[in-house]
Amino acid sequence: MTLEIVSSNKSFGGWHKRYRHRSSTLNCAMQFAVYLPPQAEQGAKLPVLYWLSGLTCTDENFMHKAGAHRLAAELGLVIVAPDTSPRGEGVPDDPDGAWDFGLGAGFYLNATQEPWARHYRMHDYVVQELPDLIEAHFPVSERRGISGHSMGGHGALVCALRNPGRYQSLSAFAPISNPLNCPWGEKAFSRYLGDDRARWREWDACALLAEATERLPILVDQGDRDDFLPTQLKAEALQAAAEAANHPLTLRLQPGYDHSYYFIASFIDDHLRHHAKALLV
Ligand SMILES: N[C@@H](CCC(=O)N[C@@H](CSC=O)C(=O)NCC(=O)O)C(=O)O
């Protein structure tokens, strides 16, 4: 597993680096970003927070806009941000070029339908291949947290709920809470997974909560002026599913905030501290 460095910038005493590598899971070249806090140069094995971005994003959005480096440097947290889909020559895209499906919209699941199944396996990439790579090449421990925004917020919930024991902390910003029952989810799941809605439940956070065997506390922030809230995000479905399953969820409705990275930047410190509390023990 070789890594090719793409760029390197010093930030808050640590380093923001981007790498390219060949993914055997996704059958294409991928890029990811890593923030290495100053403690990474002092011989310590540090915990890792995996950040999953939303529709239309790459590895760059979070690193550029979330303002996470300052506190990650203070806490000694490594942050890894993968791309949001497979990319490159031969990777199929939405036939109409829509932004909510295909490139930039992998939904962090393993597609079963053609022509998507060969490349669109973002779940296995995020949960297994990428951590294997990170743990082989960087001074990190096996303590992992996961978070994300919108499509990526849902991705974080699903990765943790499907893989008990794999993560020690979990949070999300404005997740697409119940893709079984919203237009973005219905479009993506019908194409990636086929028409049998019973199979969709394996990739829906609300459905997975009902069967969860682990009680990892979840922190969720959601802006109440988020235009996507009533139709796509449906935070109330997540709240209801958590209550029904008696799962520990702190859902904070933040007055006046929208869906943008201004919202994420406003509350990222709370999320980093939530993860650090569980990871730095
Ligand atoms: N079509 C618009 C909107 C796309 C958008 O809002 N993307 C969000 C994630 S939405 C759910 O997954 C996002 O994070 N955008 C990137 C950013 O840096 O804000 C568009 O193309 O902009």
C-alpha cells in the first residue's frame, strides 16, 4: 500500500497533508486528507477522528472550512477526511450529471447494482481499507471516532451502527437521518441497492438503531434554519428511533443556523471535545 503525497501545509503547529493512493476496495485512485497535530512528531500514538463530508464535497471542504485544526492541535487528535465517492476514469456518474448521485455522492454504502457495484463501496473503504492504511503509515492508535455532515453525518451513524466495537465515539452534523424516507435517499438507494426496500434497511440509521447492540452515545447538531431539514434530513425521525431503541442521543436544535460550513465551524469544538473525551482515555 503506497501513499503519494499531494500537498503539505503547516497548520497550528501540526500538518495538513493530502495523499493519493490506489484503492483495491473502490478499484480506482483516491485522495484523502489528514491533519496531524504537533503531538504526532513527539512519538505518541494518537487517536483518529474520521470525518465524512456531504454531497458535492471532496477531502478538502472540511479541512478548509470547519476550523478544526486549532483544537485538534490542542487535544492531540488526528483527523482523516476521505473523498465522498470513488472517482476517475471508468467510475460511472449520474447519467444526467445531477449533484445528488454518483460522483461526490457515494452515500458511504456498498452498492449491489450495476454499473455501480464495481466502484461504489465507500462503506468498506471508510471502515476497513482507509483505517488500515492510516494505521500502517501514521503514528496512530486503534482508538477511532467518526463524524460527518449531511450525507456524511448519516454515513458516520451507519458506519458505527453496523460495526460495533470499531469506533469509540460518534457524532454528526445535520445528518440525512432516514434515507429510506427522503428524496435523496430514495434516489440513491434505488440505484445503488435496487428496488427491494428491505435491503435498504441495512443502510438506514433509523432502521439500524432499532437493532443496535452497542450503546455508543451520539451527539447531533442540527440548524433550525436548514432548508433541507423538513424534506431531506428529518431529525425528528432520528430522535424517535433513538427514543424507541433507548439509545443515548443528544440532539441539539441550533436556532438560526443553516446547512453550511458556517454552522459546522460554529459547533465543531463541541464535537471535537465529545470525541476527545471518549478517545483520549
Ligand atoms: N447544489 C449545491 C448544494 C450542495 C450542498 O449543500 N452540499 C453540502 C452537503 S449536502 C448533504 O450531503 C455541502 O457540504 N457542500 C459543500 C460546502 O463546502 O458547503 C452545491 O452544489 O453547492
